[in-house]
Amino acid sequence: MNNTDHERCSELLRDHTQGRLDAAEHDWVESHLATCSDCRAEHAAVALLGAGEVAPLTEIERVRLHRGVRTATSSIPLTSVAPARASARGGRLLQILGTAALLVMIGGFIYTSGLVGGGLDSDDGSGQGGGADSGESFEAPAPVQEGGAEAEGLTTDSGAARSGEDRALPQPSFRRSLGTVTGKRLNKLGREGLPLVVFSRAYRVEQVPDLQSEFRDQLATAAGSHEEALRECSDLVTEAFANALPAYGALATLERLGGEHVLVLAFAWTDQSEGPLDQSMVWAWPLGDCAQPVEYFKNVIQPKG
């Protein structure tokens, strides 16, 4: 096997997946793929990228794809990017990025096909369970009643809060344990949970650029040993949603995954260029792994009372 064979196979893969090759070329490609694992990986990437049934990328998946491409290309010397001869079908670019693109796109396919995330549980929201770390029983954030809520109820477990005149403004809160939760409970947190309701009343989109990193840092500090993971997951969201303000974080176990430990992050945000942060996002990731969320809900904040 030589580089010429790889080059030829790479150039023929797109037409091969679309059934455009004549019998001789088709048989040659099949024979080469049977003995070459690198070309099989590229073939899988080409087939997946051309599959009509794959749903469009979500905002988070798009950020991950851009990161993956930057990482894959940053380590490639410029002299190795330029092929010895031009490829009319662009096969060399896929050969360089095929494996990275395949991994990202497979993750996107699993996510958008409904194998993870999204759906509401049948639970009515009344269940309780053991804590992820401390054993503290689950207490759902209460809805705001008429008359508002005190800022002290929104500080983190570590007691982190601003001082002076800023003390009246709500601060991001972090819970060491929400116990065992369902998707329905997380969805309810996004609609009417106390931290998000109060954030929607206190902050506007114009304030997000000044507060976004500060609030992420407060939650990360309160997360203790999970500080690095919280920063990574939060940054992934705010790269995709520039108007998202970190409001709430917690550790929990997710019922539908058999009690798997997760990191929960909630953001107040809006898709408008000005005005209040009247929408929310709630995300849950496996602890220590921000590659793919296992729950994700968007809501318009709807306080009770």
C-alpha cells in the first residue's frame, strides 16, 4: 500500500458514497477500504456528512465543531496542508479533518436523534432522593411569591456574596446537592425556579458583558473540586449564547440515567439585543465531561404568584 493509493481513494470517496463510480472504480475502492483503516474512517466521515437525515447542528454543537477544527488544524504544519497536486473533489481536506469531524458529527447525530437530552419525564416533580455529594435532601427552588425574595436566599453554600451597595442584587447560587432529579424537575427550575425568576427581574441584557465572567467565577469557586468542569461547561454555553448570564449551579443525580451524577447549570438569558433576561436555559452534564449534555431545556421564565 502506498500514498498514491490513499490519495486516489480519498478523491473517489465522495462519488463512491453517492453511487457515481463505474464498476471498476467501485470495486477498486471497496478493495482498498477492506485493507485500510484510515480510509475507512474517512469514508465513514464522508458518508455521515452527506447523510440527508442528520438534523442541523445546535448552537453548542456548532461551537464544539469550530473548536475541534481549530484544534485539529493548529498542529498541522503549513507545508503539510498543501497537497502535491490539487484535488478537484476536495478529498485531502476531509482526510486531514476526517477523524475529528467524524467524532463531532457522531456526537451531534446522537444528540439530535433524541438519544440524549430534551424530553420531559413522567414524574410529577414530587420525588426526593439522596444527594450527589453531601447526602442533603432535595429542595426544589421555590417560586417567587408576590413581594419578592431576599438576596440572602440566593448566595452559594460557601456564603460568597458581594458587599456594600451591591448586596441587594441577586448573586449566582450553587448547591452541593439537589438529590435525585428528573428532567421534569430541571425543566420546572427553568420556568419558575427562584434564582432564575429573581435574575429575570434584576438584570438586563446590557449588563451581561460586565457580569458573565464574574458570575461564572463565583459558581466555579463554590463548586470546589468541580471548579474546572464548571468553567468549561459554562464557557461552552456562553460562547454559543452571548447573552447568557450564569445564575445557578448544582450537583445532582439524574433519575433516568440510573442515578448518574451530573453537573447542573442554569442561565438567565434573552434572544433580544436589549431588555430583561426573561428566558432561561438549564443544562446537565455528566460530572467531569462537558462533551455532550444529557439534559437541556429552554424556557420563558414564568413566576408563580
